[in-house]
Amino acid sequence: MSTFKEIRGTLIKSVSSDPANPEIGEMWYNSTIGSLKGVVSLTGQWVSGGNLNTARAAMGYAGPTTNTAFAFGGNNGPGNNAEQYNGSSWTEVGDLNTARSYLAGAGTQTAALGFGGYVNPPNRYLNLSEEYNGSSWSEGNNLNTGRDVLAGCGTQTAGLAFGGFTPGNTADTEEYNGTSWSEQNNLNTARRGLAGAGIQTLALAMGGQNGPSSALTEEYNGTSWTASNALNTGREGIAGAGIQTSAIAMGGNVTTKTLTEHYDGTSWTAAAVMATGKDSAGGAGANNTTALIFGGRGAANSPTATTEEFTGGTITKTFTTST
């Protein structure tokens, strides 16, 4: 019978406790519990969630977790409709004051922020900003630069808006302090149809369109943007969720629209593909292993109401030993 050393040329180390930060592919024998262990990378899986009440694409979205997602606006139905998710189903809540699509969002179900957007006819490149208190929307101070197809992240009192179309792709970045918007240092590359994740002082911009579909990734530290490693597949109309060091990019208008990638703060890794391809969808989630995507344009480019939940990532797997 061959040993692991004969097969791999490496002995498995014996330790009394698990290593603090094991790497993918690392194996060891825990002598205290008598088990062989190793770290493997799983691509995760998608499962169906409850459908939106109103099929839509190009909506504003928010939500720090998969069971607190929030969708508002969009380009199907009245365009001012808002819904919140409890982990299994969506419920209608107070409508936006101004119906629009291609807006961005930030915050939570009880303290959300919606900004920018498009109305057809007659106006594009809206600078409108609205705040939600858990039951109704109220007008806030406007963006300095009106735009649509932009990205956002953060909270209602510390929001961030970046990129978009104004007309022409813009790199403009603005911060919201709960009262007003202020101009900040621009993205390195102007683009529209990008997604955001994180908070105002630790944000992530991913994908978009700056001519061709873009794979660019940039990180924001509260002052300036720095280029990071690119997505494996460039695309616009992407949905994002998570934090700067643990984010997920979902869908987008390329191939079957089912691509998923997760970010570990340095690089992107392909994950399980979605069952229903879509672009211009909404996203929510705490990190790159628990996320939600909802609505968007499906394979036939028509608005969809479908919701899918993602779980997966890198886990430590315990193997049974013969000792």
C-alpha cells in the first residue's frame, strides 16, 4: 500500500492543534483528536429563493446580509416600487418619491439611501437623492454630479457614489454624510455599469464598461482609489456584495450571464455559476461566501423576478483516519 509520502513526496506533519492560518491544499494530522485534516476550496452553490413581487432590472439595492436585502426602483412596473426580503420572501413597502431606473443604493432596510438614476422620458443623469426610514422615503440633498448606471455602497449616513454615465462615462466619486454630498478623488478609470461593495472608507469597485466590458477592480481607502487585481471575466451590469476584503461579483452581460467570482482582498476566483443568468440585478450579502442576487435582465433581456442565494467558499475539511 502506497503512503502519502510515496505519492506526493511529502510527509504529513503531526501537530497537537490545528494551524492558525492554514493554506489551501495544506494537510496535517491532529494528534489531540486523532484526525487527518486539510483545507480545500469549494466553489459554492446557488439555490432558489423567493421571487420579487415585481420583476425588474436596473434597480437600486441595499442590504448587509442575505435576509435583509432591499430593492427599489427599476425599469419594469411603476419604477418606484420598493420591496424588502426576510430570507425567504419579499414584501412590498413604501415607494420612492421619484420613479426611476439605473440608480444606486446604500444602507439597510430601515435606513436606506437611493441616488442618481434615469427617467425616460424625459430626463437622464438624475442627481436626486432619497432617504428611507423603514416606512417611507424623503427627499435629501442632491448629488453634485447627476448620473445613471452608477455604483454605491456604505450606509445612509456614510454613503459612497462612484462611476456612472453623465453623459459619457465618469470617474466621479462623492461621499454622503447623512446631509449632503461632497466631491472626492475620482476612480482611476471612468466607467458605467460597475458594482460596489464595502463601506465608505473601505470600498470596492468592480467591473463595468469603459468602451469594452471591463474587468477592472479598484479599492477605496476613504481618500483615494488604488487599482487591484482584475476580475477573471470583464463585464458590465454586474451585481456586487460583501466587503472590501471579501466580496462577490454576480452575473453581468457576458456569455450566459451566470458567472460568479469571489474576492479575498487580493484576487478573484471563479465560483459556482447561477441557475438563472442575469445582468443589471440587485445584490446583498455580508461576504464572498453568503450572497443574494435578485431581479435583473434574464437570458432574453426581459426583467425577471427570480432570487438566488449563494453559499460556499474555503472551508476546513476533517478526514476520517484509520487509527
